[in-house]
Amino acid sequence: MVYDVTEIQKMLPHRFPFLMIDRVIEVERLKRIVAIKNVTINEAHFQGHFPGKPVMPGVLIIEAMAQAGGFLLLLEIPDRDKKLLYFVAVDGARFRRPVVPGDQLRLEIDVLAWRGDFCKLEGKAYVGEELAAEGIVMCKMIDREAAPKESGK
């Protein structure tokens, strides 16, 4: 099943400028997801990373992988609007080629383990057939009500 950005926003809490996936093109529930991120020069991070030589920050590529994985996991959670997924670790992150405006990232995420509120995902990001980045992302599901509140300072 294909999901567009409107449907993605029904599942994920992220919004502009931090929503990092534009389309979901493949879902194998509880196992695998493939999502697309269209990389454009209009993204704010390109103003400073790097002027005259724009490169998508690696941490945002990892975030895009995590959001795709989060979408897959949240498909299985009936009360998903009451949950958040937090990063707990990233292992083995490797960046193989720069990702630049005009590229289209294909994010391929496989579930390695999912026990209770903890999940371990293997992510790979491709531009065309070329591997751009990869890593293992671990996340924990929490209740939104348990999320830390800002102190108001």
C-alpha cells in the first residue's frame, strides 16, 4: 500500500520543518518499510550546511530512517495518538556518499527485533542504486503523558 504525506501525518507527530518522509511505497507489516524523502534546496539546513556546497546532514538521514521505521511500528498501535517513539541508540552509522538537493532518498527499513515497547531497526538509505547511509536505530515507545514537560524558562 502507498501512503502520501497527508496519510503519513495521520500516523507521525512530526511536522514541517522536521517531517523527513514524503511517501511510503512499500509496507510489509511488522517486518519492512520503504519510504521516499525528496531532498530539495528549500530545506532550511542547506543555508548553513554548507553554503555553496549543500549537503544533507547525516543526522537528518538517520532521522528519516527512524521516522520511516516509526511509521511502520505505529501501524500496529491502536492508540498511536497517545504514544511517542524516542531514540535510545544508533549503532554502526555509516555515510557512504553525500546527499544533495535534487536527490531522492529511498529509505529501506527492516525490523530486527520488537519486544514490548522496545524496537531495533536496520536502516539503509539509497540514492538510485547507490547506498548513501546505513545504521541500526533503537527506539522505545512511551506514553505521551509521560513525556518530559518543558520548564517554561
